[in-house]
Amino acid sequence: MSIDIGGMRIKYKDKDDTFLEKHLVSKEPFGQFKAWFEEACTRKEILEPNAMCLATSSKDGYPSARFVLLKGFGKEGFKFFTNYGSRKAKEMEINPNVAATFYWEILNRSVRIEGSVEKLSEEESTSYFHSRPVPSQIAACASYQSTPIESRDILCEREKELEAKYMIPGLEVPKPAYWGGYIIRPRAVEFWQGQRDRLHDRIKFRKPKEGEEPDEKILHRGEDGWVFERLSP
């Protein structure tokens, strides 16, 4: 079957979804993200509103991207958890600069985050690990993420061994030392609202450069040390 990829497009909503500066619910990015994220969570069509594409880079500058799940956010940043031996973790160890993107198709909205990562404390990682369903805890113990294996059977055998050891009432699965959390501390957060005429709305919050004074015609003074500006689509 021949597919006309170049002709693939959808018509965005007919209703006016214009995203203007006056529509901002907050003059800093975390409050605005909270509003959009909570709306995305109310839409049953969005199965995982906390799914974000995380991009990292090797020391040679080769980028890689994959989806992870947001597990917390606030004015300190955006949190997620993973295996410290994974490819992304090794790349973040070398280069802490990352980017993350959310896309909520039904709302024609996207949020882009740029910043640097830091590891969460062992206490916070352990607390979150034990809040997960026990099968998920066991899966984290069974997988040495990103390392080659001969077959899926090896994973299944590890899982069975761990289940036999820990699937006992009252027994706690110990968090592996190689598993834990990160926080992205953003320096820029962009909010994108798609428009039916493709003249999309983009409002970007960022930390001002040293000595930079906002030009109220273009660059607006926000809150908590942030500035924001409108970008061409």
C-alpha cells in the first residue's frame, strides 16, 4: 500500500484556542505547567499525560531520546526515576544538560523543557521505589537496563527467582543501589498551542541572561526571576 506521507495532516479544532499572554494563569512556568497538566489529566483520551520524551547526549554529542514518566514536579523542577546503569543515566553523568517534551494531542498542546539534571536523594528514591506495585519493584531488580541479553527467557528467570524470594507478605523488596531518581532543573520552558491555520502559539519562559533587561514589547518580566516571550511558530 502506498501512503502519501507528505499529504498526511489533520485539521485542528475549529474553535478558537488562541493562547495569548493574557491567558497565562501564572507568570512563571511551574504554575502554567500545573494548569495544563491538570487539564490533560482530566481527558480520558490521554492515557499517560505524564509521559515525556527525554533527550540526552553522549560526550561525542550524539543525541538519544526515549519516553519516561514524570513522577513529580514543583518549583524545584521535574522528577523521574530510572536505572543508573541505563544509557540515559550514563549520558547524564557525562553531560547533565537535557531536554524533555510533553505532547497532548487531543488538546493540541506541547510543553518543552530544557535544563540540567541532578540525582534525587537516596531517601526520596527509596521512598518512591516502595510506593510502586511490588511486581514493578521486582521488574526493576530483574533488569539491568540497556545491557544486551541473550533472550527474554533470562529476564523471566530472574523475575521468577525474585518473586520466589520476595513475594512474601510483610517482606520488603530492597531498592537496588543502581536505581533511583533525577530532577530536571529547567532554564527554559516553552508552551505550544496548536492552531488550525498553523500559526501556532508559542510562549517561552526562560531565565534572563546576565545583565539582560526585559523589553516590555517583546520580553516580559515574569515572577521568581523568570522572563517570557512569544516565539514565531
